[in-house]
Amino acid sequence: MSFTKTVYIVMGPTAVGKTSFAIALAKKLSTEIISADARQCYQEMNIGVARPSVEELNEVPHHFIASHSVNEELNASFFENWALDKINNLFEKKDNVVMVGGTGLYIKAFCEGLDLIPTIDASIRENIIQQYEKLGLRWLQKEVSVKDPIYWARGEQKNPQRLMRALEVILGTGSSIVSFQNKKNIERPFKIVKIGLEMPREQLYDRINQRVLTMLEDGLEAEVKSLAAFTHLNALQTVGYSEWLGYFEEKDTKELVVEKIQQNTRHYAKRQMTWFKKDPSIQWFEATTLSPEHILLK
């Protein structure tokens, strides 16, 4: 099928340089950028989520950046519908649009659509959250392994959000979340070009470690303090924020908090790459040498 419109999606692990490349590409295409980041969309979160700077945002119009409140319940399904609507609006004036982000599930939802899971009674999730907060990750892992062994055998066993989602689905529907994940992918009415950025692991980890130190210098501690009233929300269960609890309770040193954030961010980057590498349609490039011309001339 021949398409007249194209979405260029720039993806890869945190700190690899997605923002700067996406801006350069959008400038070359005289277009705008949609963020596919599950945290940069929150108005209240800035430093800890490495939101693009004011200068970067002024270079090219951005969408889904500081556009919603942490009090809003956002998910991949919401992003799919929101982004498709925004894309349609932009395509009225543009032939190309750039999307950039590291949230693999959001990108997958935009490109392929999501699995149709029935609506679950909110009280089920609320009860799971209460139990998790009281009994911890080991309880959650045991519950999922017993009640949904199919998901447990193939899912993310250390990701509490995914585990809680799997548990609420099995409790709410009687079926494994895996049973809803077999539908045929949707083909969008535009061309999608997936651009993956990568670099040697040691170099990426050095960048991650330095970025965390820069966040501290920019006022991350004060930002986290200002969000103390929201720590129970899903948006705040995020690397860069959740590690501070022990410090504020005077159980951890600030040095330990920094080490935890650096380590957890490195682990997050590894998980991102594991997710993206499963997609054979992504074209991979060395981040430090890639130029927009290289992409557009292919």
C-alpha cells in the first residue's frame, strides 16, 4: 500500500540522545514532535523525567509534554487515541510528523493498537494496591504466580505495575491477561518509519550516571519534596522519585539515593532495549553519528 503521510518514530533507551536527534529531524522535515513518554506528559514532573529544556521545546513544537496532571489516570490506550487524533490534525498541514520516546508500550499501542481487555471493576485494583502497599512485592509475585501462572511464566516478574495489571485482569475476568494478547495488529493509514538509537553499553551507562548527577544539581530533591502529596499515585512510582522515600525517613543517605537512582535507571535502560530489540521493523543506528540526512536519504 502506498501512503502519502509518514510518522518517523525515534526510540531507544533513556539518555541515548533521542530528544536532540528528534528535534534535528523535525527541523529538517519542517514538522512537529509528539512525545511517547509515559512520564514527561505530567505537568508536575520535570527534572526527574528529563523533560526537554525550555530551549529545546522552543526549537520545535512539542505535544504530550507537560500536558496532563499526575491526578489523571493515563495509560497506553489513552495515548493511542490521543496520539492518533493529534496525528490526524497535524497531517492536515504536514506530510510528516516525528514521534519520540522510550515508552515501548505507548509506541506499540500507537503503531499496532492494543489488546481489547474488558473493563475491570475499579475496586479490584484498589484492593490489590492496598495489599501491595501493605505486604510488598513478594506478596504480589506470589499472588500472580499462583493465580495466573501463564502470565508468570512469560511476563515481567519484577515490575509491580505489570504484575498488578495481570492480577486485576485474572481476578476481574477469570482469564489470563495473556489470552487477550493474541489479536491481529491494526494497519495504520500512514507510513511508519521506526528509528532506533543505540550506543555501547559502557558509554550509555556513563551518560546515565552523569545525567542523574546533573538532575541533583538542577534541584531534583526539591522537586520530589514538592510532590510528597502524590507519592501514592502511579505516576510517582517512577525511577528518580521512588528512591527518595528512605532518605526523607532518615533511613538512607543522599549518596545511597543517588546510587539507587543511577542503578535503577541503568536497569530501566536495559529493559527498554530488551523490549525494542524484539521489534524487527526498527532500524538501528549509532546515536552519536546519526544525522537526519542519513534517515531521509535511505
